[in-house]
Amino acid sequence: MGVNIIRLDDTDEKILEILRYNAKKSLKELSDELGIPISTVRYRIKRLEDAQIIRGYVAIIDRVNLGLNVSLVMEIETVPYSIKKVAQELGEIPEVVRIYGLDNGPRLHVHMIFKDDASAHQFIANKLYNIKGIKTVSISRIIERYKIDPSVLL
């Protein structure tokens, strides 16, 4: 099934803006806020979903309230032709929450979350460095978040 390319108008943009920050808004609430019929809101959202502009709806979990107090960012350089294998293996690890391939060589940008420093250190020592194909790793701890917008896939 191919993806339909659609042109967004002001109403589509407003729907997306509202849903970015509260995907639990009801059709009635959206209708009232936008001043358009519920049937129009339902049609617009379905159209945005069919075009895969809206790819799904997720709960945003506060990692600190979940007891995950350590966030790490890693730049991982792989040996040539191993980047996909390394990314796949990292992707199977629950502590890994994001993996991006970079354009400056066979490199991955990886975000991970852990309960504490000991858990992070144990992962690095016992799992990370045992993944075949990793050449170098640069690890930084996130100390401050200035902006997070989980509604847009990078």
C-alpha cells in the first residue's frame, strides 16, 4: 500500500498542533476548539493517518518518575559494513531508547536510560564492549534537558 501525499491546509496544521501536545483530546473537544463539525475532524484525522503523517499515538513516560535517573548519549563508530548489525543488536537492548545513523562515517548516535550509575557502568562493561563491530565509543551523560519534542520522529 503506497503512501498518499496530501497537501496540508490551516485546519490540518491546527489539528496536528493540538494532537502533538495532547493526543487524548476527544473529537468533540477538537471540534469545539477548531469550530468545525466532529465529522470533519474525524475525516481530517483519518486522512492524516492514511497519509502516514500521523504514525500513531503513544504515552509519554517520565523516566525519572519511573526510576530511570541516568541518561547517556553515545557516539559509536563501527567497523565498515557492520553498522546495521551493531544497530540491530543495540536495538534489542531495553535500555536503548533511540538509535540514529550518522553521515560522518559508519557512526551511530544512541540514547540510553538506566536506573543508576552502577547499572549504566555494568551495561557498558558487560554488554556494550562485547558487541562485535564496534570500533570506538564516546559516552556523555545528559545533565540538562532544554527542549524535548517527542511528537516528531527524527
